[in-house]
Amino acid sequence: MPHYEQVRHAISARKHTLESIIDGIRSRKNGIQDENHEAEEKLIHRLTQIEEEAKDMISHCEQTENALRREI
């Protein structure tokens, strides 16, 4: 059982980190005020991609957490 708890804790910590990344990305996107509109759009697009990747990883963490709960 202790091993499952360690894994669950690690997953929870990773999920929290990813959520912090998403918050930072949203803040960054909201604060972008670049005179070069094209560069601004590219940056926002890339930040949106990173945000989606982080959301996918959070979903995977949640699925793994749920699977571990079923195992216990």
C-alpha cells in the first residue's frame, strides 16, 4: 500500500505543477502587448498549444489516480 500512496502523491504533485503552468500561460497570454502583431499571434498560438498539452497531461494524471484508487 505505501507504494500506491507514493505514486498517488507524485501524480498529485505533477498535476498541481501542470495546473500552475496553465495559470501562468493564461496570465502570459492576457498580458501580451507586443507591437509586432504577427509575433504576438504566434506566441499566443504556441502558448495555447502548451496549455492544451498540459490539460492532456492533467487528464492522464487524473485517469491514473482513478485507476490507482480502484486498485486499492
